[in-house]
Amino acid sequence: MGTLEQIDVPHTQSSSSSSSSIDSNNHPSRTPPPSSPSSSVCRKRTDLSTDLRLGLSISPSSQSQPPFNSTPREESFNWPPIKSILRSTLVGKQSHLSQRPSLFVKVYMEGIPIGRKLNLMAHYSYDGLVKTLGHMFRTTILCPNSQPLNSGNFHVLTYEDQEGDWMMVGDVPWEMFLNSVKRLKITRADRC
Amino acid sequence: MMNYFPDEVIEHIFDYVVSHRDRNALSLVCKSWYRIERCTRQRVFIGNCYSITPERLIQRFPGLKSLTLKGKPHFADFSLVPYGWGGFVYPWIEALAKRRVGLEELRLKRMVVSDESLELLSRSFTNFKSLVLVSCEGFTTDGLAAVAANCRYLRELDLQENEVEDHKGQWLSCFPDSCTSLVSLNFACLKGEVSLGALERLVARSPNLKSLKLNRSVPLDALQRILTRAPQLADLGIGSLVHDPESEAYIKLKNTILKCKSITSLSGLLEVAPHCLAAIYPICPNLTSLNLSYAAGIQGSDLIKLIRHCVKLQRLWIMDCIGDKGLGVVAQTCTDLQELRVFPSVPFGNPAANVTEVGLVAISMGCPKLHSLLYFCHQMTNAALITVAKNCPNFIRFRLCILDATKPDPDTMQPLDEGFGAIVQSCRRLRRLSLSGQLTDQVFLYIGMYAEKLEMLSIAFAGDSDKGMLYVLNGCKKLRKLEIRDCPFGDMALLTDVGKYETMRSLWMSSCEVTVGACKLLAKKMPRLNVEIFNENEQEDCSLEDGQRVEKMYLYRTLAGKRKDAPEYVWTL
């Protein structure tokens, strides 16, 4: 979700006019608009599933996000002067700009003690993940269902899930995988 | 001498006179020119839909083919005009239909367009070719379905920044198979999904399609298929550019784009995965227009990478996350730049997404052809404005918006009077100006003195006294639209030169010091002005006392008298 901003708007006196105007509405004479937020700006920490929705969904839904919160005074200020259709686009996208979601997991290849780290959120499907890992570790990683002609220099990709079990990568939908993966391991095909 | 020519000859000569102002001038020469002009006039522009009645328009111009109408005041864009104010297009369409006007083109801005009016439009004008709706509201995709289904020779359906309710009725599928005439289709502002199959088939049977702007629901693979069917496109709006950069679909798109040699204008990128931007690098060197104002998903560094390829750019709309550094790159790369708009990426300001006077000065040094500017920034200095004025004397439109609206020059803590003064003094062709920052009456003195061609002025949180407004009203002879909010201008300024308002299209004043009594007096003195006061108080029984301050006032010249469709909160005095 976006930021919750508390902005103090100083209220000036509306006493300057000489006529005895009966100002029946409560608008102060001319209050300067909110300047850059001085008080604390707190950003709600969202869970991964929200980040996923933000990062992966076509249209960011606001199911788990509280609406962009501003004081009524700010909203009635209508400043800066940008079209409401543009403003609503920006508010929806604020979290994209302030922090792009990332999910770095450890990746080990069998037989190599030093592991690597990889940002899963930089990929949108298994396809891309497998290709990147293939480049990273200079090997060919097979899809779960394919049979190698000879089990030479081929590997398969496995992952440890939230329950501590080691599973073959590729069986569940991508988003579900992102939710459950803790780390990755590339093992030799003839071992599985 | 001209009076000895037969009418047909004069008509033929008039064919070459195209602009509205020139045609208006022709009609004033003599009675026979007035007659010939009105019978041959095909295009009419009405800047305020309440300035004249539809009947009167049709009476004068029976041969009308193209009509442009504008409704709500400009500040409606920023939610300053309450809901229901007006600007309904239905009575216009009804009148045109009734009189069997051969309407072919309708362009509307800030009007309320109902589905009913779209349906009536689609059924009433057999040769209807072009519908352009900008910042309108009130319609749904059902109305669009009617237009698609019934306008047999439709060439243009251009929806720009409208609020459209989505009814999931597959409006795009309503274009019949016989419709092959489309030249321009823009539905980028629609929020809902469209039938991708129908879209692809429509594109495939529209050989003249030059401009296509998709909404965010059109995914990358569909874009690729569409582009293969429309290699002749000159103007493209991408909806979604999200895909795995290693995937087949993405690679296919990259190859397809290489064949799109005609694209000179690009917009949209409403949903974008940064790695995918590389796909559009090949078309960047051909671009003259790039609109990324809705591409909120692109970071500054990626914007900069993109811009480096855009050497021919003349128009750039971008978000401020490009930063001052990025604007420096624009200045180096886009030396032909004529129009620049920099929008705030976070409405209330984010120090990380920062453009300041530095970026603007860089642009002014690198882009001498710049004539139109809209610039949202964190701060501005007098020195910078003076430099910009010197580097770019050709400004026609200069709109500056400092996010902290009353911020002075941060270096000197002075108001920005001198800076804007330099702008108006140097830019003799200036037609439109928006001010912001800390400003005293002095800036208005400069504007009155130097801005001889100024037609539209927007002021907010500026000035010290009535003198400010008077400098402008007295000095700017060509002023047509004046809009003021939150300034200390009151009755004296309003009433000093009442005749001035008949030379202008409209005046807006909100949160100023004007009273009800003064507005009443003005309305009484000037019967050909409509003076509207918006009374948004909840209490029903509040009567307007003369001494009461007016929260919002909108006045405009009119030949139509008091309008009959005003909502309850609008009091026409």
C-alpha cells in the first residue's frame, strides 16, 4: 500500500477584510496548501502475497490495501492541479515506485559448496527462471517431465518449501511457487 | 472589387480560408460576405457550450459538418467544479438531429455525454465519421457499442482521459464486419477488458488504420499479433508490456516491432515490466512524440535509457522520476524538442523523485525550439527563470507548478516575481501562462505590462491586493480566460472594469475575497454575462446575503441567457 501522510495545515486568521462579512462556511480565508510532509511517514509492511499481487497482477487490486489515506483537508485542497484520472493512476502505483518487490533466495548446485542468490521476482515464469539459472551455473536444467537421451550433464531444479520438504520445481502455478519457495537446489538428473 | 464577383467565385476563395478566426473575420466585412460565409461554413468551434443555443448555431450555419464544443470550466479537471454542474451534450445532438444537419465530426471537451446521446448520435447522422471525447464523463461502454454498431463510415473514435463506466458488453465486437474505414481508434482510458479476437479482426480489416491506442487489458502477445496486422501504424499506444523477457512471445514482439518503421508517436505503457522496454528501443529513433505520463511503472534510470534513443523527439510527456539528471539527458538528446510536460509521480511530493530548476535550465539550454511547457517541480528560482527566458524566447505556453504552492526562491527567499517577469518580457508570443510559487502584486504588474498576446492566465495562491488583478485586466488586451483560486482579489478588482468581461470567454474565481453583493451588481450591470455562484452549503434555507464571501464564482459571456439546466447549488444572478 502507499504512504500514510500526516500533514499539518496551519490555519490563518480570516480577519483581514474590512467589511463585516458573515462567513457562514468554515473555510479559512486563505490557508497555504500542505507543504512537504513534516511529520512521520509510515509505510505499512505488507506480506508477500500482497507484494505478489502488486508485482504480478495486471490491475493492482486494493483488496488487502487500505485506500490511500489523506486528511479531508488535503482532498478538498485539490493541489497540485493534476487531472483526477492521472491522480488515481499514480495513487495506485505508488508502491511500485517506492519499493519494487524482490524475493532473493539462495541457490546451490550439487557438488559446489558456495551458493548464489537470485531474485525470483525478476522473473514471470518458470521458463525465465530456468534459463537464468542455466546461464548462472552453466548447465542445462530439464523440465520435470522430459527424459534426457543420456543422463550426462543435465540437472533438475528442486526447491525447499515452507514445510521443509524438497520438491521438484514446475508442478504448481508460478505464483503459488513464489509463495512457498524458501531456497533452490540444482541436482543431477540421474539422481532423481 | 470583390463585390463584382459572382458568389461562386467568392465561395471558392473562402474555401482557402480555414481557421475559425479568419472565417469569423470574413463574416464581419459586409452583409453578402456574411451570407456567403455562413452558408459555406463547415467547421464551427464553440469554446463555451452555454454561450449560444444549438438552434441559433444551426440557423446560422446550416451546412455544418464539424462541431467542437467545450463544457465545464478548466478547473473542473482538478475537482473544483462540483458534480452535476452542467455541460450536457444531449440537447445539442437532439437539435442537430432534428434539423437534419449533416454532421460528420463531433469533438467534445469536458462535457457530460450520456449513453442516450451517443445512441442518438449514432442513429441520426448517416455520414458520421469522427468522434473525439476529451475529459468527458457520463457514458458507459454501452454508448460506445452503439457508436461502433451504427456509424457505418466511422473513421475516428478517440477517447482521451474520459471517465467511462465499464459494462462488460463487448463493445468492440459491435463493429460490423463491413466496417473497414477506421483510421484512428483510441480506448486507452477504458478500464475493462475488450475482446482480443474482435480487436485483432478489426485491425486486420482496417487498412487505413494509422492510430491505435490500447488500454491496459491488452497483453503483450495480443499486441504482437496486432502489430503484424498493422505495420502501417504511425501512432501507437501500448497497453501492457509485461512478459518474461526470455519468453517466445516477447522475442516475437521484438521482431515484429523491428518491422514497424512508420511509428512516429508512442504512448501508454500503462503496465510495464522494465526489462521489456528494450523491445521498443528500435522505434525510438523515429519517434517525434512520446507520452509516458501514465507509465508509472518505469523508474528514472529506465526512462533515461529509453530517452537516449529518441533523437528526433519534438513532444515529450514524462513523469518527474526522470529527475534533473534525466532532463539533462533529454536536453542533450532531444535537440528538436518543442513541447515538454513533466508530471509529478507522487502527488504530494517525494524528494527522491525530484525535478527542480536545474532540470528546466538544462532543457532551456539544449532545446532552443521549446515553445510549450508544463512543469511540475519542487522548487524554482528567479535566476533559473531569467536564464530560461533568455534561452527560450519562443514560448507560447508556459505553465509552471511548484508542488509547494507558495514556495519562494529557495536561494534568495524572494518571491518569484522577477523570474516570471523575465518570462513575459522575453516571450512576446506568450499565449498561455500558469503561475505558482510565492508571488506578489508585482508579477501582475509585469504581466499587464508585457504579456500583450496573453489569452489564458491561471493564478493560485498569489498576489497581495486587488491591484494585482487590475493590472492584468487592464493590461492584457487579448485575455480570454482568467482563472483564479485562493487569491486576495475582491470586489474592487471585480467591478472596476465590468465591460472587460464581454471581451473574454470566462472568468473563474474561487476562494477569493469577492462577495455576493458585488456579483449581484455585476450581473445587473452586464445582462449578457451569466454570473454563476456555487453555493455548496448543506443548509437549504440559507439565503445569500450581500456581504457574504463567495466560495466559487464562474462568469461567462453568453447570447443564450440564463441556462435552464443548472443544478440547485448554482445560482445564476
